[in-house]
Amino acid sequence: MELLDVVTLLGIGVLGGVWNAVAGGATLFTFPALMAAGLPPLVANATNYVALLPSNAAALPAYRCELRQVGRALWPLVIVSGLGAIVGSVILLFSDPAVFERLIPALILTATALFAFGDQIRAKLLHVAGGTRTGSVVYLGLFVASIYGGYFGAGLGIILLGIAQIMGYSDFHVANAIKNLLASSFSLLSIIVFGVGGLIAWPQAFAMMAGSTLGGYLGGTFAKYTNPRLLRGAVILFGVVLSGVYAWRAFA
């Protein structure tokens, strides 16, 4: 890896970390950047999990009290989510690279839609769930969502947050703590699967991870002085344009 690639990935990592802290949706920057650095799509996707792991894990110490409040009820959520993530990661591991490349526009557009309509999706999930707050249907939904998380994962935080609230954790901070824990745990499991399968480009991953760690710290301070609506609008616009660009490349 050349020095220019290191500097570029470090810079994109900083941007992604800041963006995750302020508005979310960093994968829409980091995944294309890894591909632009010369990584094949499957490798770029797997490497992205390592690069952005600090953006979820770094938040966990701040939610110690909320996680203690949930207690042992976390274990079924972690186990179900972890199993789904492993399934999704194994599917990716054995995917045809050409098929995955053709799916990229749809995956980016799906992630953009999850990001854009997160509040509406969360409200709809709560409405549809009704009285089945702790039923098998919710766990099945978590399992299916985690398969997507293990396969691509962008935008999954919206679904995890909604599922936590459906299960009765109506306090936003508690639900957000659960979301961050599940995202961190299934990311670690996916990284293990991808690492064993040889899909991770470690030098690129560590370069971007260093940037995202710094960016997450800076973003926590910067978030107080920004207009999140404008930033969210920029992410959504970027995601739509990006999905169009990759669709043109895949099918032209």
C-alpha cells in the first residue's frame, strides 16, 4: 500500500468517524473509498467492518448504566443477533464477486433509505408489533436483520434501535445502548468470519480504523455546533447519487 493510499484512507476514516458521531451513515463514504483504493468489492465490504468498529464500540463505556439496567436480558439479543450476523457473513464469504458487485447499487440505496426514513421505519415497527413485544416474531426480525448486518450492514442501526424499543425498552438511551452493543458484537463476529476466510485487507483496515477513531472523538465535540438536518440531507443525496453511479457501472 502506497503512502498516498494510507493518507487517503486515514482522511476518509476521520471523515467517516466524524460523520457517524454527528449524523450517521459513514459506510456510504468508507465502503466506496476502500473500493477506490483498489480493493475488490467483497474485500472492501469485509474490511469496512474493521475500519468502523470503533465508531460503535467506543460508545459502550458511556452506556454502562443503561446496559446494567437491562442485565441478563441482553444475552438472548446478543445470541440471536450474533447467529444472524454469522449467517450473513458466511453468505458473503461464499458469494460470487460478480453477483455482489451487481447488488452494490441496491445495497447502497437500501442503506440510504434506512438512513433517510429511520424515524418512520421505527414508528411503523412499533405500530405493527403491537402486543408482541417479547414474542418470537421480534426475535425472528432481529435474526433476519442481523443477516443483512453480517452481509452488508449499512443502516442496520435504525432497525436495531426500533427492535429494542419494540421489546419494551422505550427509553431512547437504553435502546441506543442495546443498539451499540449488538452492532459491536455482530461486527466482531463478522470480522472473525471474514478474517478466517481471508477477506480482510488488514493494512487498509487499520489505516481507516485509526482515522475513524480520531474522527469519532472529534465528531463528538463537533456535533454540538452543527445542524444535523443539513448533514443528514447531504448523506441522503450522496447515497442516492452513489447508488446511481454504481448502477451505471454495473449495468452499462
